Amino acid sequence: MTFRTPGFGRRLGTGRTRLLLPVLVTLAVLLIVFMVFTATYTDLLWYRSIGFSSVYTTQLQAKIVLFFGAGLLMALVVGANVLVAYRLRPAYRPLSVEQQGLERYRSVIDPRRRLISGALLGLLGVLTGSSMAGQWPVWLAFLNRTPFDVKDPQFHKDVSFYVFTYPFLRLVLGVIFATVILSILAAVMVHYLYGGLRLQGPGDKASPPARAHLSVLFGVFILLKAFAYWFDRYGLVHSERGVTTGASYTDVNALLPAKTILAVIALLCAAMFFSNLLRRGMMLPGVGFTLLVLSAILLGGVYPLLIQQVQVRPDELAKERQYIQRNIKFTREAYGVDGAKVVPYGTAPETDKKKLQEDADKLTAGGVRVLDPNVVGESFQQLQRIRPFYQFPDTLDVDRYQVDGKLVDTVVALRELSGAPAGQRSWIKDHMVYTHGYGFVSAYGDRFDSREPDFINQDMPASPDQQIKVARPEIYFGERSPRYSVAGGRGQQELNYPDNSESGQQSSTYDGQGGVRIDSFLHKLLYAAKFQDKNLLLSGAINKDAKILYDRSPREMVQKAAPWLTLDGDPYPTVVNGRILWVVDGYTTSSSYPYSEEMSLGEATRDTITDTRSAVARQANDHINYMRNSVKATVDAYDGSVHLYQWDESDPVTKTWMKVFKDTVQPRSSIPPELESHFRYPQDLFKAQRKILTKYHVTDPSAFYNGEGFWEVPQDPTVEGKRQPPYYQSLRMPGQETPSFSLTTVFNPLGNGQLSAFMAIGSTPGRDYGQIQILQMPRNAQPAGPGLVQNSFETDPQVKNDVFALRSNGTKTVPGNLLTIPFAGSLLYVEPMYTKAAGGKEIQRYPTLGKILVRYGESIAAADTFDEALKQVVGGTGAPVGTGAPAGTPGGEQQLSAAAQKAIGDLNKAVTDYENAQKKGDYPGMGNAWKRIKDAQAALAAAGQAAPKASPSPSGSPSPSATPSTTPQSS
């Protein structure tokens, strides 16, 4: 017989349920703690692996202090006011419908008020602390601020006040404002819930204690408003009210005194609220608050508007002149363009044949970079990829190397890993065999080898007798490295490079300093959790001394090592003492520099390359008004070691962060000379500076106000709707004896296709590094801009015929960078035109050189080499723009025979008819036009003129893919 106690099973089930809930909560808490510990500890291990653990711990300490400081402040102050409001609740509440309704809520809340209050205050503290923890840079920069030794002209404060102190004060005021506002809301809710405030019933709607409590809180709020009004005065240096950024006439003469008066009125109003502790009634505080609101409307809004409309608008230039001058001065200083040299140029082009030839000889001796790094990435991929598991970036980099005793512009790239071959993938292969790329590849920038890049470094393995010697060609840290790799374990065989041996490959084992040891159970467990990959914990292939390599792209590594920097979008590889180093340019930026024009960094740095290539990172749309190239950073491609070098020794922002993160940035004097010789002026800073100089090359306030002579960065002539990128090239500026490696750009007049100026900045470390030189063209005789030059190349009959010939046999043309070069008192334009096999043909589909197009003055030529094309335009054998005179007719001045003129006309007409037929898909018409082209070429040759070559397609009739096109992007 079984005896069952009534309710025993039910009580047992209830007990199990009560036990299960704490267990689940405990497990959830433990899981959260484990994941937080995993993230924190693995981050610390990574920072230790590169020697920057102090950067991580300093950030962590600052975040913890701000999290708990701001969170506790918020929770304690709001909680204290809730407690005060509860203690001041009335002992007796009058009977009313309102109070009867509130009684139901009180009966529910009262027994649990501590739990509810604690939970809400804890949540409020966590949210506040989390928000403030992200502001650690503002706090640390304030604590370690460095003076600029530059004073603003209005308040005569050092610029460091606006860059470091003012943002911190605004942050503190914001937190205190939020704390007081939430305290007021919490106090009102508690007073209402417990009857201290009423909406219904006779008599006072607020009990005396509630009135006094709220009066104090409102008094504190208005007192804070007085401080805010006072500090708002300094914010006027960033005002956008006037013609330019900075305090304008209205700001200084109307808004500045208004802010001062409002601060005084707010102090008086706060005193009226505090006086309510001693007397009953809200009349005096109400009067004070009304006065403050009306004053804010009249003094802060209406009065400045009247001054602007009545005094400034009728005579704006006279009123704003000195403020425009301030803006020009401080903007040029903030972006580092105040030393730009603007010189007139192009007023007297060289006409003497002998001197022209001498200049041409100097130019050809120095070389012109005709190998376009933005086009030949596919050529590197086809010719130097060697195995399908390697890859090159879609845009390459330009550097300088001593080759055969001569410093030459060099196009460089690294052969990085793309992963295990298709069909052979496994966890072991993906993460332990295919761990790294291999090889530094370089080519001459000013020459070709049979229309292909003329390589300096090539093939695998790296040859010891190559001109640029690389002792460590392995690339474990690169822009396209796998998410993580396990390398360096005892006996581990990692693919080093493929060869023709029996095994088909050479293996190696990583022995660099980089990476985190993963040969212990704890580390395996942590990283298995971090990457959510159980194989890291269970695999028996991970041997002793193995390391895990992750977060290893150069930009990511430098960004974590120096979180206070904004990084250039294009790191580039260089070889220094046999090792491959990535060079990353770091910027210090600010949006708080007084009187300086603000810009979107992302918008200013956008161009064809950032919009169409993946190898160059786009900048975020952060708004800045101060920028310096303060740090040069390097990352070793083999062992991942990171070095930060101070570059701009006068930058106060860098000095500030060097105080925060001590011993992380090495002084400029410690830069090895071999490394420094490969530094170059960074592109993103240059793009920001050229954006500023479109307006701020004008330094006269009157001309600036009227917009006289403003420029714009031209559109890329080869890609519709994109801004032309700047180009690295070695060139000789007027007055220079030898070529200098420079970063160059051009400007058009605003809304005009002509060319208004050429800008170059010295990019070789030394006396001329960072020196901006602007050649300003005469306004009454401006040369053609990039778009017009490109159009002249595409429409000139002779060049058009040459390009048409390139498009035969199933090829298309790819225009390269259009370089502008100061030459003989004028400008020389150089553009390589590449050919590329069209789809559907079993032939190589990578760009090879077709022709080099050159224009000087009004003469145009297309030739197989730059030297030949230059010889034609300088020697007078190039075709004058628009004449269609073929090469061999000196400048078009020699009189053509009637037969030759007729043949040229027939040829041009036939080419046009061919293109029109192609657009319509009229193949018979294309065949007829092709026959007429051949006939016209034969007639032109019979007339004694040079006929452009054109080859028939394999079928004997023109191929649709071999047709000409007048738009580069579609060709």
C-alpha cells in the first residue's frame, strides 16, 4: 500500500521550479562573465604580442573610471532625490478620485519599492556609464593637454582651450544637465505618486515640502543654464552665421553681449528659485523664469536677427571683412597650407627649338611614370600570380628605389594569399598550411618590356641577385590575410612557395615574434570561444610553440596601437634592409580649431580610386577643421612588429597623446635613414589640402567674399562622375635642377573646363618635403583642363585612327592616368593608352601598353614610347589640335596634296560611319565602312602620307568587339 501526502508532488514540482530559475540565472551570468573575460583577455594578449599592452590598459582604466564615475553620479543623485521626495511625502492625503486611483499603484509599488528603485537606478547608471565610457579620448586629452601657443583674436585664449578644454567642459555640463533633468522627472513622479503634487482637489496643488524640493532642483537647472550661457560665448568661434566659419559681426556685436546678459539673468532667476526655501509661493520664481524665457527669445534670437538684417546685410563686406580675414588665416594654418607658394606660370611658353629640345632631353633622362598603378594590377595578377591561391590588389603603389645607381619611380605590390585552392579546402589547409603570402613584386614606372611591365622583382622564389634585395619575402601580416592562422608549431609544415620539386612546394615554419601562443588548453578554449570555432580546441594538429595570428591587416594593427589617429586609406609596402615593411600614415584631426573651415573628410578624399577600387579604404564622413600628418607607422610583414614614429614634431595634438600613451611613439630622430627615404606625402591629407585650396588660395577678403578666382578639383576625364585622383610622379618644377618625387593635382576654374592651376607637393623627405607649390595660369590664356585634353585625344582624327587600330582583333582600350607636367614654360600632358583583350577570346585578358598619347600646347602625338611621342610634339611633327594633320606633317603647316586631303576626309568619314553602324548593330554597314577605311588608308599611303594601321578581324570582316569608341569607360 502506498501512502501519498496530499500536495507533496505539487510542492516538489514547485520546489524544482524555484531551484531551476536560480540555476539558469547563475549559468547565464557565468556565461556572460566568461564571454567578457574572453574578449578582454584575448585583446590584452594581442596587445602584448605587438608590445602595446599599455595602450589597452590605459584605455580600459579610463573607460572603467568614466563608466563607474558617471554611472554612480547619475544613480546616486537621482536616487537621492527619489529618497528625498519619498521622505517628504505628506502624512495625510485628501480623499479624491485621483488619490483613489493612485492608491492602487501605491499598494503595488510600496512593498517592492526598493527592488524597483534599485533596478531602475542600476539600469540608468549602466546606460549613463556606457555612454560616458566612449568619451575617454575627450577626458584623457583634457588631462594631458598641450598648448598650441596660438591665441584666438576674439577671446585671446590659446587654441588648446578650444581643442581640449572646451569639449570636456561641454561634456561635463551635458552629464550634469542630464542628471538634474532626470532628478526633476523622478522627483515629480514620486511626489505625484505619494500625494505631494496633485492635479485635482481644492487648495494648493503642491505640498510645501514638494514645492521646496522642486524649487531647489529647478534652481540648480537654471544655475547650470547660466554656466552654459557663459561658455556658449566661446563656442561663437565655431559659428556658421556669417559669410565664413567663426564669430561674425553679428556674433561679436549682438550675440556675445546677449549671452553675457542671459548668464546674469539666469543667475538671478536661480536665486529666485532658491529663495522659495524661505518663503511660500511660486510668484517670484515664475516671474524670474518668464523673464529668462523672454530674454532668451529677444536677446538670443530677435536682436541678432535685427542686427544681421539692418546693419550687416546692406554693407556685408565692410562689416565682415576682418572676420573673413580671421577665417582665411586660421583655416590655412589649421590645414597646413599657409606656406603654399603660388607663382604665375604659363605666360611665356618656350618657343626656341633648341631650348625645347634641351628641356625634352632633361625630361626623358629623368623619366616619366607612364606605368599606371591603377590599371596594371591586372597585369601583375596575370604575369606574377603564378598560382591561383595568390592575389594582387586592384590598385598598386608607387615608391622610389635605387636601381643601377639611379633613383627611379617604381610600381610595387605584394603577392598575398587568397586561400587554399578551390576543391582542396579543409580546416587544416585553411588555417595551418596556407598561412601567408610570398614575394615583393616591382616594376619600372617609366618603361615597358614588350608593352608589359618591366619587372625589377619577380617570380618565386625571390632571386638573391635582384636589384631590390628581399631577405624575408614571406607575408604573414598583410591587407588580405586570412581571418586567423595557426603557425609556428613544432614540425608544422606551412606552404612557403610552390616550385617544380617532387612535392610541388617548399614548406617552412613561422618563427617570428608576432602572434599569441595557443599551445595551452586555456588559450585554445579562449580562442575557440572568440572565433566560435571548436577545431581550435579539439584539433590535435596544434603543436607546441604554435601561435595564432589574427587582426593582422596593417591599418587595423596601427589603429589599435594608436586609437587616437585617423589613418590614411592606402598603406603601401616597402623594402628596408631586406625586410618588407608596411608604411601607414597617421593623422591627428580635430573639429574644434577656432575660425577654421569645416569639411567632411570622407567627401574631401573621395575620387575615382576610392569609389572604384577595393585596395584603398574610404575615410569616414567625420567633420574636421584641423589635420596633420603627425605619425608615420610601420608594420613588419613577417613578424607583425609595429613601430610608431613622430613625424610632425610641432603638432600639439600628437604631444598630448604621447603624454597619454607614454613610450608608444618613438621620436623622429629614431627613424632609420633607409626607412625615411621611402616615406612619401600621404594622399588623404593632400586631398583635404587641395579641397581647402580651391577657395583658400585667395587671401584677400574682398576677393574671397566675391568668390573671385575660386577653383574646383576636376572630374576624372576617364571615368564619368568621379573626381580625378592625385598622382605620384617625379618631375622638375620651375627653378629646380633635378627631378623631385611629388604628389600632383590640377584645378579648373569653378564651372569651367580650362585649367587654372597646377599643384605639386614635395614627397621626398628633406628640405622640400611638404612644400606646396602652385603654378597659377594666366586668366586670359588658360590652357585646356583634363576633360578638354582627353576630349582632344579622343576626337583628333590622327590619334583617333591610332586608337581605332588598337581596337582591332577583339581588343578594347583602357585609358591610363592623365599626367600633367610643367614643361618649357607650359604644360605637357601624358596619357598611356592600354589595350586589353575582350571577353570570349582564348587569349590573355590583361592590360598591355598600346600607345602613349602626348599633348604640348596645340600639338598632339601618339607613339609606341614616350620619348618618340615627345619628340613629335616638340619637334613639330605632331598633329595640331583639331587639324587631323598626320605625323610627318610638321605641325600641320606643310601644305597637303589634294589627294591626301581627300583621303583623310574619306578616312574620318569611314571611321564615323563604322562607329554609327556598330551602335545600331548593322553588321553589313560595318563591313562596308571597314572596306572604305582600308581603301582610304591605301589612298593616303599612295599620296605619300603615313597611314594609320588597321588589321582586319580573323574572319576578314570587322569584329564587333574590335570597334572604336569615343568614351573611355565604355571602350
